Amino acid sequence: MSFEIRKIEPNDIDGLFDLFNKRKSKELLNWVYGHPAEDGKSAFVAVDEEGKIIGAVGYVKSTYYLNGKGIKGLIPLSWEVDKSSRGLVGMRLIMRVLKDADFYMGMDGSEDMKNIFKGMNFKKIGEGVSARKVLRPLGYLKTLKKIGVRDLLRYCQDLKDFLLSTNKSDIKLLPVSKEDFETFTKLEDLLYNEISWDHITWLSQNPGMNIHTFKVNINNRVYGPIVCFTKEVKNGKKRGQIVHIPPFHSDDVKYYKDVIIALQNFLFQEKATAITTFTVEEELKRAFQSLNYRFDKKTRPIVVKSNKTTLGELLNTKIHLSFGESDKSVRNI
């Protein structure tokens, strides 16, 4: 089969709409694939000899700090290939975007992705996991499509956790300005992603989501951004998501717990019935666990590929990454 890989064009939106079998709105697809990356190369499509789009990958390029030095990394926002064309098309799309950065990071999810990552010799650097906590047990129950015995049992446990949970935090969430992004504390001996003001501006334009961004002051150091969002899910009810909590100088889980509790209090005030999150960092996992978040049984391997000499460092450095796997809109963070 003959096809070409090219940069996405404004009039490709109808082809993308068909590629996704009309499951995603044109508004959302335009937002995802139109992300203003630094060099404008935020998405590529695979087109067959008849001009039909048979594959697409949209990504965000970010500065990552690896042991104190800045490198360019890519995380896919959306990766889709027509069922009849999977395999070579998907690999070629990834190979193309790899040219634009020092490394490419992905999640080992579907069988197709596992096979592609294995075939391209991606290396595992960590494991991510989703977690959930109910803030309003009755309200959350009303968002479910069907309510069975298992859901009622979970409701009882959620109610118990709600009654026993603490809402006291020693940390105050502070508003963020564009200038703050130049002063956030940076760490060494760690791989973590820097979130720019442009990223936050772009996220705030996400159709259907309300993005909230904060900073915190801990031991006279300013950390940020801290990012969460709310989204309407059913019957006027809202879901909250903790998207990003930056790394702190101390490994003390208390700081993460205080920030999480402060975010819980904020999302509760925003009428969220439940909070979801996705995290890779071990201290964050322990903090969520200590606050009675329920973790999915299935973890998601985080894999990387690099054409540069940074691969060895990537594989041997502690990582701190947090981004929402369940929401393609926030996979950068």
C-alpha cells in the first residue's frame, strides 16, 4: 500500500472526523490537532494514494529537565490509524515525529500500540496508574448509567471514606500569572516536564472543560503550576481531575498530601462529585493512597524512544510525570 506522511493542514478536519468514525466532534479534533507547538509541527497525517487520511498523530513538544539540563520531548495527544492500515502506518507516523525532538514518550495501552512499541524497541521507564476518589457519594451515584449491587456496595464504602476524610491542609493554593512561569523552582537528579504559559492558555480553550491553575509556596520556594479541571458528565453533575502536581525538593509525602487536600477542597467547592487522576511518581502514588484514593488494578507502562545519546540517562533517572490518560486533552502534563 502506498501512502505519504505530511504535516496536517487546516482542511484536513473532515478527513480526521471520518478517521475517528465521527466519535469525536470536529471542535475537539480541531483543538487537539491544532495545538500551537513551538515550531508549528504539532500533527502529522498519513494519506493514501486517493487522498484519504488513514492515520494521524497529534503531539505536544515540551521542555523536559533531565538531571538539570533542558531537552525536548514529545507526548502524543491523539494517535489514530484506520483499522485496515495498522502496523506500518503507525510506525511511520511515530518515526516522523521522532525527528522533531530528543525523545518520544508514550503509554503501552492497546495491543496494536504494544506491538508497535515492541517492534520499534521502545524502552520502559516507569508505570502509571489511574486513581479515583468520590467527594459527593450520592451525587456520584447519580452519574452512573446503571446502578447495581456492586455500585451500592461501593457507595457505602465511598460514604465511609467521605465521613472519615480530612479536609485540613497546611498549604494554600495561590493564583498564577504569566510571570510566575519564569520563577518556578527547578530540580536536578530528576526527569520532569516543564509546563509553559502557552500550554495552560491552550488547555483553557478545551471545549467542555474548565481548567484551573495554581502555585504554592513551600519553605520560601515557589512551585507550580498545579493544574486541575472540572467537566460536566451527566445530569448537571461535575467530575474533577487532578492533572499536574510539580515535584518538590523534599521526598516528604506530607507536601503532596497537603496539595492534594487543598485541591480536593477546591474541587468540592466547584461541585465536583468525584476526582480522578493519573500518576507515575512514587511519592505521589503513596500520597494518593494515604488519602483513600482507589487505584485501578491495571497499570500503564510508560515507554520512551530516543535517537539521541540521552536514552541511557532517561532509563536511569527518577521520573516525575503526571498527565491525564483518560483525557487526551491533557496528556502533555
